[in-house]
Amino acid sequence: MPLHVKASHQYSPFSSQGAALTPLDQYQRLVDSAALRADDHQTRIIQRLQRLHDDLATYDPPPIPNSTPSLSLVSTAHTLAIPPEQVPKGLYLYGDVGTGKTMLMDLFYNTLPGDIKRKRRVHFHSFMIDVHKRIHEAKKQLGLGGGDPIAPVARDLAKDAYILCFDEFQVTDIADAMILRQLFEKLLNYGVVCVMTSNRHPDELYKNGIQRSSFVPCIDLLKERFEVTDLDSGTDYRRIPRTLSHVYYDPISEENRRELDKLWKAYTSDPSDPVLSNRKLETWGRELLIPQSTSTVAKFRFMDLCGKPLSAADYLEITKNFGTIFLVDVPKMGLDKKDLARRFITFVDACYDSKVKLLALSEVPIFKVFADEPNAKEGEISAHMRSIMDDLGLSSDTVGSSSMFTGEEELFAFARCCSRLVQMGSRDWAETAGVR
């Protein structure tokens, strides 16, 4: 059966109704301008994204039913579904960190035809926070009689966007694992097309997770309804040498504190946007106090940010509001500070996802705040940890070794955090981050 296509017109990539450039056009332009290096593997992925782009240009998504008083939230969500063969297959793009997955997905998203308005690009972690909020509201609407809260959530998400681009798809939480199969099944039945990046093949998702057998149908759905492809280019673009920018200061000394204070004054010198104390942000119905901030720049002591029980949603709200963040008095963290370390990793992930410019003052070099000893030797690192660090382009000289993290997910999160701190310390990042 053919794809469900628009009957009114055919899309031309250069027409006024669409984007000026297609994914392949834009990729070639970036290569020609030397903004990107030519990469056969990336070209292969771009060609697949180009095919999906062309399919979406003529794809006519089915109408999504409205909720009406005469229909319950449950029954409404079970109305019209489109046969799978009439929906363009999504793309599940996996590969090692630094191989360009996010860049390629963003290139695809930014070159979608201009007449496509119902689209959304989101980091998967942020998406799941939104999903949990919506499920909470749906449960309240369903009341004591109960019912399926995922059905109305899927309907509303499909109404908002029929093209979803997820960055860094991963499943580490049993609550997410139990939701995702139903959620994706309903979204796909509503004709939603997804493109997602991940570090893992679908078969490796939620590996060794609690009740993983309940998640296996979701893996099967991904493999059936998505084109699963890897980006194994052999080139880690984060390993290409970058000029470091002076945004990290150590140790915690009066001299370094004065240097960071000079930068703070420079970033907050606009008299029309003065520094406020204890600015209030709202997240999940409660208030977060920002110790010092203008409308775009914030400053925290480490313990104000990571010494309190803040969640990923809190850090995302902070990084969404402030493009530049100063963080002072970052301590070296050992086993006795594991909770602080976990929150710091979550904060760094939020900074990276929101493209925040981070300036920090730390007890030891910021890359080594988790290290067991300042001069840890490579021989002290486990073979598994060394493999992860090698995948991320890290050396023990840069980040040291840490016995704080044990499980596979913890080890990967630690190494990825160090990799991101290195990247966020580059001049390239400092010159482009912080824009709001």
C-alpha cells in the first residue's frame, strides 16, 4: 500500500512552500565550505535522511481526533489509526559518542519543508519529563474511575507534532521502560514519524534492567517500524584537537577567584539588566532560588546547586533560562560524595544539552573532580572503564581514574560527563554557546 500522501501538491525543495535546501544540499554546502569534513559514513546516513525528507514532503498525516464531552479520554484515544505501511518509516540512528549523530539529525530537522509546522526536536530525557507531567495530569482528569492515562497523552503529543526528533534515546528507568511500548505504539498508530539518535542498538537498550522482558516488545516495535542503522565512521570528531578556552580555573585560590570575579562583572555589566539575588524559577509547581543572576547569566556555589536534592528537571529549567552559568567552589568528590557527583553529572548533561557556556572554579582540574588520586596511573583503571574512555576519546592523564562508579550505566555517565566537560572547555564551544 502506498504512503499516505498529500493530494494538493508536490513539494519542490526550492519552492516557497518548503525549506530552501534539502539535507543532502545542506550537507554538501557545509563540506564545500570546510565547516564539515567529508565522511562517507555520514553521507550514507544523509542519503537515508534525504529519502525520509522526500517522503515527508508528500506525506499527509491523518487527522487526530479531539477529546469531546461525549467521549471518555480512553475511547477517544482509540479512534482513527493509520495502517503502518502508509506511514514513512522512522530512522533509529545509533553509534559511538562523537560520530556526528546529533549534527545529522539537526541538519535533517532544520531542512524539513517549510509547510511542516507540527514538528518537534527534543532531548529524549526532556521529552520523558514532559510525558510524566502529562500522564500525571491525565490521571487527575480520569479521576477515581481510572483508565489508561497514556492514551490521551499520545493523542495530545500527536496533535502537537507528527514529526518527532529525539536526541540521545536511552532507557535506564523502569518507569520509562513500562511507558514506552504503549506510548510509541499509539504515536505510530497516529501517523507520527520519529527520528532518534542513541548510543546503543535497540537490542542493547535497558540491558539487565528490572523486568526487561516487559520492555522487549518495545524493542521489537523499534526494529519493525524504524530503519535501524549505525554511524560507524571510525572518526570521533570530539578527538580532533581544539584550542582550549580559559573557562575553567583551579585550584580554589584568591587569585583564581579574582579572575573569575572579573569575568562575572564583565558578563553582568549591562545596567539595564542588573544582578538580582534569589531570583525565583518555577518547576513542577515549586520554586527554585537562583542565588545571583541577570536575565541570562547565573552564578552558583557548588553546594547550592549539587548539595540540595535537585532533579534533572530542575537542572534543565535552570539551563533553559540561563545561557551562561558560573559555578564556584567545586570540590574533589570521592565515595563519600557520590550523591554530589551524580547531581553534578546530571547538571553537566543539562548544560551540554542546552548549549550552556560554563565557567567554573574547582579544587582540582574540572576533568579530575571524580579521580581517586590526582596522579592516578592508567594501570589502576579496569579494562571495562578503559574501553569506555577510549570510545569517548579520553585518557587517564586527562580525567584520572575513579572507583566511585561501578555499574555499566554509571561508568558510561561518568566518562561521558568528563568528555563533555572537555568539549565545553574548547574555544569552539565558548564562542558558540550561551546564546538565548
